[in-house]
Amino acid sequence: MENQSTLLSKITNPMIPDGVFELALVQGSGIIINIKNTEFKCTSSIFLCGQGTDTMRLEVLPRIKSVFS
């Protein structure tokens, strides 16, 4: 996901859990993950994301680049 050319945040469509572990590499101002009305902010770093069980929505902040693998 990239949002490098804009000053506004982008909100994704709801993401359905797929039951696998994810590795997230985040550069820039970060992303905000919203699960059941609880927000988690992920700033520049590397994250190991566990197996999801609930639908989530991502807010991609300005000037960021992230990779989920």
C-alpha cells in the first residue's frame, strides 16, 4: 500500500481475515488499524501480525509505504 503523493488519509474497504500470519513493513507516518472500534497505530517499523479473526479497516496515513507479506 502506498499513499506517498497526497496529504490526505485513505481508508480501505473492510478486510476479511484469512487465517494466516502477516509480516508488515511500514515506512513513513504509518497506518491505523481499526478492529471492532478499537484503533491501533503502526508507525515506521516491522510488525508480526497474528491470525486475524475479525474484519478490519485500515487508514493509510499520508506519505507512507507499507508491505504486507
